[in-house]
Amino acid sequence: MTSLTTLPADQLAERLTALRADYEDLRAKSLKLDLTRGKPGADQLDLSEGLLGLPTSHKDRSGTDVRNYGGLEGLAEMREIFADLLGVDAGDVIAGGNSSLTMMYQVVTWLLSHGGPDSPRPWSQEETVKFVCPVPGYDRHFTMLAELGIEMVTVPMHEDGPDVAAVRALVADDAQVKGMWLVPTYANPTGAVTSTEVAAELMAMPTAAPDFRILWDNAYAVHHLTDVETKSADALGLASASGHPNRPIMFASTSKITFAGAGVAALAASTDNTAWYLKRLSYAAIGPDKVNQLRHVEFFGDADGVRAHMRKHRDLIAPKFSAVQDALGARLDGLGIATWSKPIGGYFVDLNVLDGTASRVVQLAKEAGIALTPAGSAFPHSNDPDDRNIRLAPTFPSLGEVETAMAGVAVCVELAAVESLAAG
Amino acid sequence: MTSLTTLPADQLAERLTALRADYEDLRAKSLKLDLTRGKPGADQLDLSEGLLGLPTSHKDRSGTDVRNYGGLEGLAEMREIFADLLGVDAGDVIAGGNSSLTMMYQVVTWLLSHGGPDSPRPWSQEETVKFVCPVPGYDRHFTMLAELGIEMVTVPMHEDGPDVAAVRALVADDAQVKGMWLVPTYANPTGAVTSTEVAAELMAMPTAAPDFRILWDNAYAVHHLTDVETKSADALGLASASGHPNRPIMFASTSKITFAGAGVAALAASTDNTAWYLKRLSYAAIGPDKVNQLRHVEFFGDADGVRAHMRKHRDLIAPKFSAVQDALGARLDGLGIATWSKPIGGYFVDLNVLDGTASRVVQLAKEAGIALTPAGSAFPHSNDPDDRNIRLAPTFPSLGEVETAMAGVAVCVELAAVESLAAG
């Protein structure tokens, strides 16, 4: 196909007429489809139905009654499973409640209210606190920082992780730059995997702030879409080796492994960081839901049980990701108006449309009954300076719905582009 | 018996000798008993064993898949059960995770970081923030405030609730006094029940701070020890009627109803307060564990199911509370050296020993293998100015252990008193 960006005006006008007809056909279908959030489908949740009859015991390996109070750090056997999956020591893992987002929020708020183990003072006593945010990124990371009054400075996210040179430049001299978000494996939304080389540089780079933190949100560590089971970079080991053991704080959960609302979350970090976290937590909680942790331990047995389980997820969702590729490729390949990621893991496809048309695409889709994540939501303050990024989340709808929705999205992408090009 | 406080010196010396012999007999038993925390016994936890096979469905009444993300406010049917138990509207209830302590912590930290709906500014921007703390009270309430840099000013806790005149005097002119703790029903540790009259005064009293909050921790609302099923004062209704609808924020949980570590917590408050709470929460969480909420809904059916369940708890623990009364009465009645509460609900017996001897009693007990809550822990910064208060928690040990432990505690109380009196 010919790139639309070089079409003469009369041909653009023709194309616009044809596309408007396609779009009216799409609207006539009165669709009601939703590609907004990275939610597991009901068939994925069914994979964990066995959890509902567990646990069969109410004592953990140490003989502790999991039904009673206590045990802030979580069950040893649950921590071991996370440790194996994340490539860290079980002693560095804390197994918590149902939300890793909550653990991230706790960490940021406690850094603000108390400072970390190596902070000269609570972050809230700094004039300004800034975070480095690779973009596009995870909207909830950004809204959390905005809520807490933290400024965000963006760097590009590449195929092998964040732009290290840009990060280095931001952190080297400005002591107000206290932290950084990173989804290292199958990033939300680009699918990028941070390489060991990039991770090593991030852990070793000089920072003006002595208490710089990388919030390493490994939400998709084991969420492979192919038989390439990518191993995450060893953040804790790299940080320790370069003399910055307290820099990374790692997060993960079983939200997209078992039940999205009723899984188990975890945090992994240096001894100083975990002691600091548990000390703060001790004023806010008596212990996590250990019954739910034991439920998960009995269900999986061990980390290999989790890995086997993830292959069942892959079998269910890989076809949906293929359908996204097929629909976008069928309509948009070669038109020069869109690029999109081909992730081998995670929950999203990252679509970049013609500059200045993302909002229009989302609006057109909405009017055709296809809900997309709002344009710009992968950027701090929802501000995509190029208005071109759209996050697609194909797991929750059925395969047929994904096919229908994505064919529709492709029409909207092309229509918005041609509208824009025709307008000159 | 004669009061020991008026015994002549020679008789005191004799008594001391006899008591030392009793104490050596006690030590010779090499006990290992623990009356420190308000934890349910294993037999109490067994009452809820049926939870482990639930839920049988994975949809709530509205058809929502409880296994997936979302629903920050909790399941409607769970909120209705709490509403019935707490005497509030279901629309004013938020059903959360496994810990009401966590919800309290969230409320206090968000008042600090953002202020409430009627705050002129975030509390953290005030020079000083103070809380009124009825004493003796719950140690975790006080340690939380200390952690968050909030000053505590104490008022006496009476049989019908906090000393209202003392509270009024503290809040009337000092705008730095922003809040107050209260366990209204079967208070920790005194067992006091705040009367409707006292509650009405607390909700109506003028406060210098426009955003004064009463954190109404109704942890023991349905935890009756007799067939007198005391009804809690209607905090939200009284507050609303007196023009201060946002003053109270109520907390409760099923921690001492089902599983102490794996129950469901709740918050109830005005529309402004719940909207404010949910807004803040939306940056920290995607939703509570709805599977566990449905598990509880299926287990209880309705609020009457909870009430029937609580009668089974009563049958198990009322004998332990009687054993405490019997042991203390048998040794200490009439000696003029100790008084203790006779609670008709809750989890504690509050023991006041001879002034200046509580620490010594706890030490003596410890050396005899009986762990008691540290002296003073029912006061801010663990500072009991009279060194006389000891909290007894008889639910976790077996009945036989409570009998043995309390007989030992009574020896320690008398020994410490006579040591003190003999020393002049």
C-alpha cells in the first residue's frame, strides 16, 4: 500500500469519503466493547477456581494458625514462591495483601512522611520532589504521584528500557529528583523489556539524591505471551553490586495470575528497605490475610506451579494479542500513519497513531461503541505532547470481540489520520 | 478481709514473707502463659471454619465477577450487613480489606496530607496537631499518632464514656485539637460503653477546629459477653442532628467475628467523608478483596447471622472472663490494693493495682512465666502517670490456662503491693 501521508489532495478526499462510509457501517453495528483496562477475562479467572475450596489446612509450615493476627512479613512459603519468581532471596520478600499498588503507595507516602533509611530528612521537607517517569507508562503510577504532590519529568521508553542517557542527565545534579518508576518486564504499555545492561546502568549511575529510589514494578514478570520466557534483570543484585543496595524496591502480585481482586502482592528490597517498610507498616496493620496466602501456597505448591499456570493464561490470551496484530496489520500496514508494539508478554499493545489524532481516534471509537483508554493516559497528567499514543488492552473481551473491536479501531485510526491530512 | 493499706508494719512484714513463699511456689510451676493480646482462641476461629469452602459463587448480587478488579466501596450486600450491625445506612458504609486499623491509618494520614472535606488546609500544614485520647485506651491508637507526629492529650475514661467536661475544655478554644479517639462500645481496655447522652454531647460540642474528627472505633459493637446486647450510640445520626455530620468516622471489622487476620473491615461516615475517603483511596488501590467479602456474605447471610455467630463466641469466652473475676476476687477482694472492671462485652479486663506497682506486677508475672501487656501500654507513649494500669486479655489461652495465669497474677499484684507498702 502507499503511504497516506504523501497522497495528493484529491485522492485524500476520495479516501475520506470511503472511510466515512466504513465508519458509518461500523456505527451501524451498535457495538458495546471495552478495551480500556488490563483486566483478565472470565476464562482466565476460571483457571484459579480451585482456590475457592482452599486452604484445607489452617496452619502454615511453621505451625502458625493463619486465621489469627500477626506475621506482618507474610508466610515464609509464600515469600519463597515470590522469591523464586522474582530471582531474589526469600528473606528480602514481604508478602502482603491483595494489591501491589497499595504497597507502592505506602512506600511513596512513607518516603514523604519519614524518608527512607538513607534520607537526610523526610521527602516532604524538600522544597520539591521529582520522579523520573519513562513514557509511555502506567497511568496509575502517574496519578499516584500527582495526588501526592510529586513532580514528574519524563524520559523516553525504548525497546530495551528507559533512555539511560536521559535518566542520567536528570538525576546527576538535581537532588530533588528522588525516584523513578519502571515496569521492567513487558512494560505497561509498550511491552519493552529492560535489559540487564540498562538495569545495571540505572542501578550504578551517580545520583545527586543519596536516597534515590527506583520503584521496580515487576507486574508482568511471568506473564509471557510466547514460549520465550524472558528473565527479568536482577535489580537487587545489580544494585547491591554497584554499592546502591537500597536503590530498587521491587513490586509484584498474583493479581493477573490468580484473581485480580483477591490475589497476593509482594515487595522485595534490601534488608534496610524491608526493615524500614515493616517498621512503618507496623503502625498501620497487624498482618496480611495469611489465609489467602496459604490458599495460594496450597494451590501452586511452588514457583513452577505458577509458571505452569501462566502457560494456561498464555494459551487463552495469546490469540487475542494475535487478533490485535492481524486487525491493525490488515488495515494499516504500509499506510505510514500508525505503528504498534508486538509484545511477547504483558497485557497491552501500544499504538501510536498519526501525531495529533489520538484523541480523535478515541472519540470516534467511543461513538462507535468501542471504549478505549483515554488518549494521553500513559503520560503524566494525561498529557501526551504529540497526541498520538493509545493503549490497547485486549485480555478482557472475548476473542471475537477483540477481532470486531480492533477492526473498528483500525477504521477510526485511518479515518482520523485522513481527516487530519485532508485538513492540511 | 482487712485492707492491706492500713496494716501495721509487723503484720506487713509477715504478709510479705508469706507472699514470697507463694510466689516461689508459683515460679516453681514453670508456667508459659500469655495474656498480652486480644486474640481469639483457636476454638473461636473454628466457629468460622465454614468460610474456607466459600464462596460457592463468584458473582455478587449485581452480577459483578468478584474475582476481578474494581468496586472500591465493597460489595453492596457486605455493606448492608455492616450497616445493620452498626445502625447506619448501607450507603454510608465502605467495606474494605482485612484491617480496620489500616482504614484508621489511611484516614489519619490523608487528613494530614490533604485535610478533610471541611479543612482549611491539610493538617500537616498546621504548626501542631493534637488528639484527645481517653485513657486508658487502645495502645495501637496511640502508637499510630506518635508515628505520625500527632500530640496526644488525655482525658479520663468513665463508665459512660470519656469525661465530656474535660473533652469540651480541650476542644473549645484550641484549633490545633483536630481529633479524638473513641472505642464507644466495650472499650479497650475498660469495657466502658459510651452512653447516648455522652455521645450526643461529643457530637454537638463546639470545637475551635472546623474539621474536628471523632474516630469512632466500634471494634466490639456486637461482642457481648452476657445476654445484654448493648446497642451502640448512634454516632452518625447524633452528629448529623447537631449540625456536624462530618465529625464522626466509624470503624469496625469482622476480625474478632470470623478470622482475626482474614476478615473484612468497614468504615462508615457522612456522604462527604466517604466520598473523600474513596477519592484518596482511588490512588492507592483498585478494589478490596471482594471474594473474601462474598465469602463472608455467604457464610452469614445477613446481620442476624452475625449476631447468632457472636453468641457462639460468647459461650466460649464468657467462662474465661468469669475465671478472671473469680481469681482476682478470691485473692484480692477487700484488700484495698486493686480494682478491676467487670465487662459485659469486648476483649479485656482492666486491672488497676496499687499506685506505683503496675510495672513491678508485670515484671513479677513475667519472671513467673506469665506474659502480660507491658505496664502503661494503655496510655500515650506508654506513660501511665500512676503506674497502676494493667490490661488483661483472657480470650487466647484455654480456660484452664486463664485460671492458672490469673491466680498467679493475683499473687503478683498482692506481692508488689505489700513490697511497696512495707518499703513505706
